[in-house]
Amino acid sequence: MALLLRTEQIEDGYWIAECTDTPGCWGEGDTEQEAMDCYCDVLLGWVELKQRDGDDDIPPMDLTWTGRA
């Protein structure tokens, strides 16, 4: 299953990257690429915490960027 990553530039100029399949995970940055890179870093930490805590609700992942909102 592909995770669909959505990016959006918000009114203060920052970019946000998020995915509905990973609640609580998002990245932000001055550029769209920075937001996507930040999201990937956050996602890795999210998966590590889920594994450490024994959570079994980690979706199969194939990260795909779907473009701007």
C-alpha cells in the first residue's frame, strides 16, 4: 500500500507535508522539499515508537508524493 503524501503551502509561507494514514505525523519547512524531508524523518521516528511500544497498527508503506493540495 502506498502512503499518499500531501503537501500544502500555508498562509505564512511555510510548507506542510502530511498523510492521513499516519495520524499525528507531519513535516514543515521553508520549501516543499524541506517539508517532505521533515515528514520522512518524523515518519521514521513514528514507526520506531510504534515498534518499541508493540503497536501492530503500522500500515505497509511505499511512500508516494501526490502533489500539492
